[in-house]
Amino acid sequence: MAGEYRFSFGPWNIGEGADPFGPPVRPSVEFAAKLKAYQELGFEGVQFHDDDAVPDMEQLSPQQIVDKAKAMKKLLDDHGLVAEFAAPRLWEDPRGVDGGFTANDPACRKWAIERTKRTFDICEALGTDFSVFWYAREGTYARESKNAIDAHKHLVDSLNELLDYAPQIRLAIEPKPNEPMDHMYIPTIGHALALGAMTRHADRMGALIETAHSILAGLDPSDDMAFALAAGKLWSVHLNDQNGMKYDQDKSFAAANLRAAYNQVRVLELADYASTGYFVGLDVKAMRTTRPEHQTKHLSNSKAFFLALVEKVRTWDTKFEAECIANRDYEELERGVMMHLMGV
């Protein structure tokens, strides 16, 4: 349990301060400046949506998309960075309004698959074999609007076609129970792993767990991670925090619930996650009140909190823990954990 962790975040995590209830309050930051921030903050990996790597990709030919992605790869190389993954962003296109892969319109389903093939081309050009699916609008506002049995079959069929297209790709599903849809298909890690097992390329199907998404489902993020780790399928994490089952807040990691954050770090340490080379991704947003000159503090804070909790896990008295477990004295175990976290 002494490995070195690798950290990543997405360029959208240095944002303009807009939220569902108000417009931007900070000026935009150029992509090159964001890459400089990666270096300064000690992050190695860049998380991409497909159109983060290749803007306006819908107006480009497949070869033009690859060429622009290769240019992005060179820019990353020049900054000493690597792409962790590229993910299809289907939810902002009008053709994805009813879901892409599960849309009732077969033309929209075809578009979603073809767009994602271009995403996989981008992955290859960026030098990564990893992609992530967040099924943002794959669900319903009105349950009767879709045949859910057919919808899940569409998901499996699309995965089979896409994995056939790109045999080098590993694909992780990032589950979420709601928002933007009332009811999203594949809402939990159990659904994600089951869907992957239904494909004909289950060995290349894994999972990405986001802290907030587990909390929004009423679940414990560390147990969700443990379930995926037990299956050998936790290929990335998006750490943040959440004040209860509200909207997706993307607060700095450990800022709302320190003990829950400790247990997320603990389970990663128990699995020796650092030795896998997989990234610890942060998906956090600066507070709307944050001034432009402070707009990366949520990232530096989250990383600092994570590393401090790694130290807490690694200095925990495992002999004391074993004694409490042998005596079934979980009250004493809980006291010990809390005193350790409080440093007293």
C-alpha cells in the first residue's frame, strides 16, 4: 500500500462559474492556460469529451477529426501530459435529446453510434485505449415514453457494435441515477457491471465511479468502489463530495463528509489501486463565489485532502483494528477512527 497515485481532471473543471440558476461570473480560460494549470497543480492526466479534443467535430470528416486529435496529442506531449480518456458528449446535440442510444428514432440511434466511433478514433489518436460512457439522457421523463426492455437491448446492441469497431478500446460506464433525466437507465454500479457482462466483449467493459453519483443513488461510494474492485472492474474514479441527495454539486473532495472520503481512500488503498496505474480523477467545480485568481483552489484542495487521507490510512493502527474486530467492539473501533481523523 505504498504506490504513487496518478491524478487527472477535465478542462471543464476550470469553469466560468455558471450554474443551473445563473450565468457565468468569471471569464473563460483558454485551453492552453488550463494545460499550464495541470503542470502547476501536479496533475498528469487530461480527461476529454470528444469535442474538448476536437471542437466542432460534427462539421469535420473522419480524417480531419483524426488529424486534429493528433495535433492535440502533440500539444499534450509538449506539456508533459497524457490523455486519460475521451468520452462521447451526446447530450448537448439535438439528436440526443431523447437519448442517443435509446432514442425512439432509429436515425438518432445510428447517429449516436457513428459519433461514438469518431470518439474512439479520437482516443486512438490521443494515445489512450480508454473511453467512458455517461448515459446522460439515456432514460425517460415519462416512463411510458419508451419500452424500457427494448431500450436496454439497444444499449447492449450499441456496445457490441462499438466494441467490434475498436478492438483496442476499454470502456467504462459511469452510472448516475438522475439529472438531467428524471430516471436514467443504468443508475448504479450494479447496473453498469451487469450491462457490461451482457455484451460479447465483457472483458473490455468496466466502470468509473463518481462519489456524488453514488450519494445521489442513496448508496455509499466506498462500497460501490469495493464492489467494482472485487470484480476487477474499477478502471477510474471521479472524486468529489455532495451535501446529501440534491443536485449534482461536485464539491471539493472530502469537503462535506470527511469520514466518507476517508473510506473511499481506504478502499483504494486496500486494493492497492495506485499500483494499477489507473487514474484518480477529480470532477469538482469551483464555488460560484470564487474569484478568477482562485479558480483552481478546488482542484489543489481536493488533491491535498486526498493525499492527507492516504497518509491517515497508511498510519492507521491495524493491530488496534484487528483487536476491535476480534472483540466485536465496533463502538471502540468507531471511536478510534474518529480520533485518528481528528488527530487526537
